[in-house]
Amino acid sequence: YSDPIFGPFFVEGSAVDLPFSENQFSTVFSSMALQWASDTNLVASEIARVLKQGGIAELAIMVSGSFDELKTARKVAQLPQAETHMATAAQWLSGFKQSGLRLQRVITKDYVDTHQDIMSLLRSVKGVGAGETGRKQPVLTRRDIKKLAMAYSNMSGVESKLPLTYRVSHFRLEKR
């Protein structure tokens, strides 16, 4: 949030209950923060509520299809799957449509990072908030991590190049 006199300042809140009045902003921007939202329709309606008429929302949201290599490696290593549910781009689009926001553009792109080792890769996943979803995640033991590293290396074919895909949908929406 930015004040014309005091400049930018931060307000803590929830995407499903934004702490702002209606029609307050001409622009809403979010980058990689909404993927863990439990209700895409509610988030979309909150964005629509705080946007002014003619306002634009620019959103980059990680969607289903992210972390597929890690999910496969967990399966190969016979480890329980982590609960990292992400909505699909279609689910987000449905929420935006229901909220009355008009889609101007959507681009879904896969970004692939490579990691030198399994711990670096797991820290990357944690760094984007996957461990903060409110769901109890299975704890990996040292043995589990070794099994996961072996499975991942066997899948990628190169021990020091472990790929991890982030599927991101970039939305530009307008409030009419």
C-alpha cells in the first residue's frame, strides 16, 4: 500500500479477507503469494472488491503441475506424498470470472530451477511457502532424504542437476 505523502507501507492481512475498503485501489499486484489460498473464489472476490472500476490486477500464481519431479521422486522412493495442493489455472479463471473480473491476458509458463543436491531443492520448496499450508506434512528422516536423493538422481540422470518445475500462471485482470 502506498500513501502519497508517506510513501509505501505494509499491512498484514489474508487474501480471503483483505483489510481494505471497497474500490480502494487502481492496481492489485501479487507475485507467488496466492498459490496456497484455500478458496480461489473468495480470493478472486476480495481482489474484485478492493479494485476500483477500471482497475487492473497483475497476478503471478503458482498452479497445479508445479513440483511434479519431486512428487514422482517421492513415489519412486516409496515415501508419502506431501500435501501441497495447488489450484489449476482453470480454477483461478473460474473464480475470476465469477467475481466479475475480466481476463485481459493469461500466460502459463514452466520455470525450471536446477539444484546441486536434494537439501537445496527441499529448501527451495520450503522457501515458497509449501510448508506453511496449515497441513501437517510428513517428516522426512535422514534415511528418507537419502532415498529421495537417490530416486531424484536416477530420474534426472545427472546427480548434481536436480530439476524442479514451478508452473506459474500470469494473470492480467480488469474490473469493469
